[in-house]
Amino acid sequence: MGIMESLKIFTVQQPIVVASCLIAGFGLFLPAVVRPALDSFQTAKQVPPPALSDVVAGVTGKKK
């Protein structure tokens, strides 16, 4: 019996386990591939954070 036939039988017998393994594989694949791809573009530069007083004023609605 070949590996593909064994996988087909296992998929029919245990669909939840197979779905969980696929979701886990996808979850491991994304950070390993997407993050380095995004870092390689380097199109956006770091934006300096605003001053804390400006953030507080914006949240509270108080003007300086």
C-alpha cells in the first residue's frame, strides 16, 4: 500500500485530525515565509512615534 493510499484512508477515518494538521502547517508556514518577504521590500521606513502629550491630548480631547 502506497503512502498516498494510506493518507487517503487516514483522511476518511480522521478528518478532524487531518484538518487540524493542515491548519497548524499553514500557521507555521505564514510567519516563516511572509515576514521575511515583507522585510525584504523595505519600502516603508520607521515612523517616529508621536509625543506622549500629543497622544494623551488626543485621547482626552483636551487641546494644549
